[in-house]
Amino acid sequence: MIIGKVVGNVWATRKEEALNGLKLLVIKPIDYCTDTEQQTFVAVDSVGAGIGETVLVVRGSSARKAVNNVEAPVDATVVGIIDEIEVDKEPGV
């Protein structure tokens, strides 16, 4: 799973039929331990997330299962909106 922030929406008037009715979001992954910059990607929204929210994302076959369509051309799905994250950046201290 990936933790990320919703940074945008995607509107596509023409798309694969299996994607009709699905909301598409732009996700910026967050790495709380290294603070490295990561590449944004598009994910289907299954929980009603919005811009600025921190979310939990699944990829691969889990993403297709989350939208109840294993044939859909989906490789990332938002499956949760995160309320709080606690990270120990100095393990063992």
C-alpha cells in the first residue's frame, strides 16, 4: 500500500468504457522516512476523497478488486482516507 496526498482531479470525456462512472485523482506519494520526492500517478477513487486529503492507495490486482472489476484497466485505487499518521523517524531510540 502507498500513502499519498490527493493533489488534483482528472477529467476525461473519452475513456475506456470500464472507467465510466469512476472518479480519477492525481496522487503524490509521501515517504515519511526519507522525505524523497516521488512521481505522481493517477488512481481511481473508491472512498470519496478530495484534494488535500491524505489517502491510502493499493496497486495492481488489489486495485482492480477494490473497484469490483478485475477486467478494468486500473492499476491504482484509493481505498482509505487517513486521519492521522504516527512515524518514528529514529527507530530504536
